[in-house]
Amino acid sequence: MKNKIFKIEGMHCASCATIISKEVSKLPGINKVNVNFANEKAKIDFDENKTNLEIMNSSIEKLGYHIVDQEGSTPYNQMKTKSDIEEINNKSKTKFIMPISIIVFFIMMWDILAKTSSLVPNIPIPMELLNTIMMIISTIVLFYIGKPFLKGVTRFIRYGKANMDTLIGIGTLTAYIYSSIITLFPQVNMAMNLPDYTYFDVVIVVIGFITFGKYLESRSKKKTGEAIEKLIKLGAKTAIVKRDGKEIEIEVSEVKVGDMIIVKPGMKIPVDGKITEGTTSIDESMITGESMPVDKKVGDIVTGATINKQGSIVFEATKVGEETVLSSIIKMVENAQGSKAPIEALADRVSNIFVPTVLIVAFITLILWMIIGIPILGKSIAISYGLLSFVGILVIACPCALGLATPTAIIVGVGKGAEHGILIKDAESLEKLSKVDTIVLDKTGTITKGKPEVTNIVSLDSIYKETDIIKITASLEALSEHPLGLAIKNYALSQNIILNKVDDFAALEGIGVKGKIKDLNVFIHKPEDKDINEELRELQNEGKTVIIIEVENKKIGLMALSDTIKDNAKETINKLHKKGIKVIMLTGDNHLAAKYIADQVNIDNVYSEVLPKDKIDKIISLQKEGRIVAMAGDGINDAPALTEADVGIAMATGSDIAIESAGITLLNGDIHKLSEAIILSKKTFATVKQNLFWAFIYNVIGIPIAAGILFPIWGIILNPIFAGLAMALSSVSVVGNSLRLKVKKI
């Protein structure tokens, strides 16, 4: 099976997405189809041996849709599709139709006021001449600007598939045909006693407002996907490469793995790689969301699209093209933006039956106006109001707002997360995260930094100061391959301590190291039972690793090392508590070390010395208690637990973002982003619920008013012109509400 994302052309509303999904799903070899109206893309899971793009297109092209395979178009060279051309066409059509619509709308309002108020004079144009002018204009508008709506009617007649275009097309075509008969054949009007009102103005203004609304909607939808565009623009366009002893500048797409790349101050890192020459500091904010530059030296990893701030470096390209971190992030964000959240299922079910139901309601309303209205109001008024209601229902009932409610919020939320170093794998994970009430944290690499650091230095001999102890210890440990030795060496260098020369160095496996410094025998070892005193025991009770330093068989000091707590771990956990979230630590570390760390950051419950399987069992146990559980870990030994949790959260660095077991990835392993991710999820789904409410309530209120429910009480009939304006603005308002997420603080 192959899973690919395709571009869909020709979609105009949520019903289009439903139609495409249904038609493609019927084909052999199709496992799953997920069509997203907001970003006009489809994620299709299919068997290449049973179906292909040509077969898929053959099933939907007759309905006005087309699937485009964008494979091969890189993030730096996106293809212009028919959707982009349609937006340009909508813009030119809007410029043509809106001035006409505004003038006609003004004339219509003038006519209404003149008939209802003696203070307003009649229009100084003979009605017959005005009707003729309006018919000519409406003919141009309907058959040029409104051509997509007429195609929707044709496809409905031929294939029985209805969408927004069908509703608008049937409504405006009915008004146009009726008005044309009244204008061209006045004898029919006299014979049947039909109302002498024409609805050419309705045709013109409704199509004008809807065209304008579609243009605004397409612009607004583009803004929801700006995060992808920003990520694409982050990439460098060229790279300076060493080849055949020369420095040449080439396109980034031409860089190969193994190329030696030169990056000067102020330049972007073109691809991922490892530094081979030079030192510098790099702005990695596009990966981590943190503004502080990171110091880099030989052997360190660099990431494409980050910015070299100071020194010149040479690095070896290790990942190029779609393998780079930037491309992986773009792909992950694009996948998440195209995915569906469980809450969207309700909107999908409604959209599935919405258009056919509206058509039935519109026809029933027209019939009821004839049956009930004619005996009470007379044929002329009843037919007039019946036609207004019929057209009004079809126009106001467009399901666009409903179809945009969830995906636009998801697109903006996922994009905002990416900008803050929070990568969301799919919409379902984002929705579940908003409901989480328990978070399980691994200790090492999640709450702590995941590497030992020197925390305590204790002098046991007045002759030796702390700096002397550091110098002696680091001089020997610098020759060791043990992780603790590296930590001690780095600590000494950070204190600007110059190391001594060591003779006769020896590493004693499982014990320590020894050697000679200035002809003095130095022995550094782990404590034995005879070495334990109150001071040493206190350090061990804090979960720290303690080493003893001896010179000429005399103990001169102690040094303690520990995996230190991340700077903002305590603050983050306190924020989670304020949100009513219970925080639990699961770790394979010993009880003393685990409890010490937990106490420092206010963890609720601690479970130590647990194996990966034990973590899974604990998560299952919490879920059986009715809790919604998120698990945050380093994505390696925690992978089984991340998969078992309702939401898996991987604490990752820029070089290992593709952790399949996690639904959420926090770049740079920053625990502070954990609280930000939860805030983002809650705000995103609060926006989704607001959008769905307004989309539903708009139709629940609008359709009955258009049908004439207020007429018996107040004599109110909703003019289709206002229905068209309201329909257009409803979609724009839903997208606008989603865009508010961009400026919300997380």
C-alpha cells in the first residue's frame, strides 16, 4: 500500500470533498481517502498494483474535479496549480461584477423604499426599459460569471451529484428563467395572473456577492497555510561547495551527501551535516523556537536553514533533499494539516446529507407557498414570495462555513506549533492533547538534561582548594573514555582551568583511574564501604554519583556528579498543575535519584526502577481509571510507552525529529514546550468548537427565515440578496476566527 498527498483542483465547498471521497473510495485498491477542503488536498492510501492516478481521475473528472500528483516538486519549487489560476480568475471576475452588483443593489433598495415610503421618489427610468437593461446584464453575469454554478446544475442532472454550485445554480437559474418569461412574454403573465416582479437584480447581486465571498475565502484560506510557506522560504537557495580543489556555488538541489560545504558569517546553512573545520554560533530558532544562538565546534551537527552568525565553518553534508530536517518538518506539518480530527466526523456526516436535504426543503417550501399562500394571499403574492423563499434557501444554505470550521483551525494550530518547535503528527493527537488530564514523564532527557554535570566539590584537606581538586581530577579524567570523565573535563575547561601533564596513566575498569602528576601518585575511584561518611552519604541520598580523589594515598576531596534538572522543568510542571493535570514520573533510575529529582520539581507521583514494559502497564492502569494519558519521553527506550499512551510526546533534538511512535514532537527536547503544546491544543479546539457552533447556528436560523417562518408574525421574507451576502460572510468569518489563533499567546 502507498500513502500519498495529492492536490485537488475544482473544489468549491465541503460537499465537494465528500463527493470526491465517496467516488474515489469506490475504486478497487483504495484503502482510505481523506479529502481536506481547507487546503484542497487529499491523503489517499492505495494499492499501486490495483489503481493509479489516471483511474482515480477518470472517476471524478466528469464531476469537475482533478487530482494532481505533486511528487517531484520540491519545497523550493512548488508548482502553480489550477487552484492558483482560479484564484486569479476570481479576482478578475470580482473586479468586473462588484461595481455592477453595487449599482444594481442601490437601484433595488431605491425601488423598495419608493414603494414603501412617500418621501422617496420613484426611479426615473421606465420599468420596461429597466427590466430590459437588467435582463441583458443578468444574462452576461449568469452565463459568464455564474458559469461554474450552471455547470453544477448540469452535473446534478447528469450524475445526481450536488454541491454548493448546484444550490446557487438552481436558485439563480430559476429566478432568471421566470424573470425572462415575464419580460419576453407578457401575455403569459396576463393569462396566468403571475406577479409582474422580475428577479434579474437578485441574479446579479447574489452571484456578485458569492463571487466576492469566494475570492475573500480563497485569500483567507491561503493565510491559514502560511506556516508551510514560511518554512519553505527558510531554506537556502545556493551552497558554496569544495569540488576538485575549487570553491563553486551551486543550487541546493545539486548538493550531494559527502560534499564539503563552506558557510561564511551571515549565510544560511544549506543542508544538514557535521562540522569538520572551524567554530561558530548558529541561530537555530527555526528549529527550536529559541532566539539565543548555539555555539558549534568541530564534530557538532548543523541543520539546514539555520543561520551562521559568527565564524566561518566547513561541514560535510550528511542529509540532502527530502532527508533534511527542514524537509521532514515541512512534510510532517503538511501531513498534520491535511489530517482529520475526530470532532470533524460530525461536520462530515452533516455535509454528506446537507445539500440533498436543502434541495428537498427548498422545493417543499415552494410547494407550501403555493398550497397555503394562494388561498390567503392570492396567486401573485404567493408565487412571488414562494420564489424568493426557494432561491433564498438555496443561497443561504451553502455548507462552506461548516466545511471550513475544523480544518482551518487545525491548519493554523499546526502551523503555529511548527513555528514554536512543536511538531504535530496528526489532528487526532492535537485533539486528544486538549483533553489530557494526566502526563507521564520519563526522567532522563525529559525532566533532566540527560548528561552528567559536576554539582559538588568538597575539599578534605586544607592544603588543596576547590580549584586544585578540579585541576587534578580533570587532568586524569581527560584521558578517560568514561562519560563522567568527559563531564569533569568539560567542567574544568568551562572554569578556564589549564590541565596538568599526566604520566603513567591507567584506567581501572569498574574502579577508577590513576596516574602521576608532578611525580605525585593520584588515584580517583568510586567509594567503598570504608569510605562512607555523613557528607558522602548525603550526596548519595540526593541520587548523585560521588568519586574520591586521593594524592599519595591521602583523601584530598570529593566530587559529585548528577544528571541535572532542565532549567524550566519546575516552572513547566507547576503550569501543568495549574491546568489541573496530574504529573507522574516513570524512570528506570534508582529510587533515591528519582525521588530527589521529583521533589525538586514537584512531581505528584514517582515510580522508579521500572522497565519499558512496566511503563506500558502503568499507562494502561491509568487509562483503566478513566484518565486520558500523555506520555513524554526521549523516543528511544520510551517508544513502547509513547505508542500506548493516548498521546505520545517525543522530546527530540533537531536531528531526530522523525519519531514514529509519538504524535507530538518537541524540538530540542525543551520541556517548556510541553505546557505550550497543551495550551495550543486547548486554544485550537476551542476555536474549532466556536466555528462549528456558528456554522451550525447560521444554517439553523437562516434556513427557516429564508423559508418564511417569520412572515405570519411580522411579514418578513429574507431577500436572496441578503442571503447571498450572509452566506459569503459566514465562510470568511469562520476562517477569520481561525486566523485569530495566529496572534494568541501560547
